Amino acid sequence: MADTTSETEATDALLAALADDLDAGFADLVRAYQRIVYSVALRVSGVPVEAEDLAAESFLLAYRALRGYGPERIRALRPRSWLLTILLNTWRNSVRTASRRPAQTSMADLPEPATTAPGVEELVVRGETGRELGALVARLPERQREAVVLRHVVGLPVAEIAAILRIPEGTVKSHVSRGLRGLRELYGPRLAEPVAVSRREQR
């Protein structure tokens, strides 16, 4: 509870600073959320260079949007959800504009799966989406990929994912379940054991 209260207070302070001085406050916003924005960009796109461009463009769009917001609207923001919504919209738009499926390039710079053959879900949670698994994540349908990344890479609660993707919580759980099942089917031959459903999926 103390950690949650501390995090809420830090977010409120950040938003208050942003409302008072957009330029100085925005620098703090970027520092606070650049890691999570880039992490999601990398997992959905699968390409480090593309992820950097997506993250940069998302923050630019966020800044432009904030210039049109009043102080009260800024203070009422949920910055993590808001920024990830902008990121995912930016990614979808880039994919459709280029008329190509994203993430064909593997995540070669990430660690390879452990030799103890952990389950697909464990690999996703640990971020150990190496060459093959990274490519398999890229083969998931768009919404399944987003839901799996937000739930098991970023660790967001189902309610927040539902708000970001603008779908019911039950649909989020369905996308996560189907996405993990798809990864198991694609990656299954390399696993020693089937993967149990995560407790987080049940919430």
C-alpha cells in the first residue's frame, strides 16, 4: 500500500509540474516513462531502430497534444496509460501506412531462451524473447500481441490494459489467453513442458 501511495504521489507531483511549466515538466515526463514506452515499442515492433523512432514520435505527439490541454486536464491524466495509448496508435498507423506486417526482424540483441526450457509465458515475462520467440510474437494478431506485451512484459493490470486498448476487460483476458496459446503452439516443439496459465491471467 505504501508503494502504491508513493507512486501516486510521485505521479501527482509530476502532473502538477507539467501543468505549471509544460517544457520543464515534459522533460520529467519523458524521463519517467521513456523506458516503458520504448520497451512496449520494441516488443510490438520487434525492431530496435523502429522502436526508437516510435518512442520518439509518440513523445512528440504527446507534447503537441499537451500544448492544447488546460491545467486541469493535464492534472487529471493517467500518464502511463495515456502515453501507451499514443504509442500503440502510432505503431498501428505506421504499420498501415507502410502496408506491411511489423516486426519481421528478430530481436537478436535480446538474450536467448534459457537452456532449462522454460515455458513461453515465462520467457515473455522475463523479456527473453530471443531470435525465434521474438519473431513468433510478431506473428500474433495485432490485438493479441498488444495484450500479451502489456500484460506479461510491462505487467499492467487488466483494467488498465482495457482502458488503453478501449476494449472490455473480458476481451483483454481473451486476447492474452489466445496470444499465449498461439505462442505455445508455435514454440511448443522446443518446450519441455506445457505452460500453466498465469495467476495474472486469472485476475
